[in-house]
Amino acid sequence: MNGKADELDLSRLPKIRRKYSQGLGGPIRAS
């Protein structure tokens, strides 16, 4: 999958960032 694309989307949508943080629970949160 596109990890970089996800990071950009998360930066744009903080709401999704929470969802991803729970799913990944690591990389995005540490970012």
C-alpha cells in the first residue's frame, strides 16, 4: 500500500489520523 500517501491524507484529515492511529498504532502516532 502507499504509506506516504496515507501520511499526506492524515495530515489533511486529522479525523482519519485518529482512525489510522488506532489501526496502525505506531508509525502515524510517532510521526
